[in-house]
Amino acid sequence: MPDVMVMKGTKLRVRRFVIPSLRFSLAGTQMKFAAKQEEFDCVVLHVRGDHPTEPKLIELIVKREDTGKEDTVTPSEVIGVYPPDKDSVV
């Protein structure tokens, strides 16, 4: 599969686990918590790294299409990149 470029204006599909509350359980010997999976489409507003040429940490500031709100995702949460739309403008 060819590499893709993710930049401002790129449309993505994201899947991640979210912890809806901060309730934890210490039942048994391992800590447990409830999590739910969410999946949504979004458009990249900004790509941020911790170093300008050799970043170790990258985060994507995106605008969610389901809520219209800004959110932060990591590259590991991206499960799909849509082909560019010549008519889209961020």
C-alpha cells in the first residue's frame, strides 16, 4: 500500500476507546475500568509535533463531522484516509 500524506484539510476516519467516567475498580488483582469505542470522520485542522524535523510525538487537531467540535487525535487512532476532494476548503 502506498504512503499517504496527512496534512491540513485531509479527511480521516478515526477509531478510539474513550473512558466515559473516572470510575475504576480494584476487584481482583488487576485494576479495571469501563471504556467505549467511538468511530468518527473528521478533517485535519493542524498537525502538531514536539520537534520541527524529527518529532517523537505527533497529534492531529481535527474538526469532527458528527459534532462540529475540535478534538485531538493521535496517528495511531487513524484507521482511514479519504482521497482528497478538490472542492473542499478548510
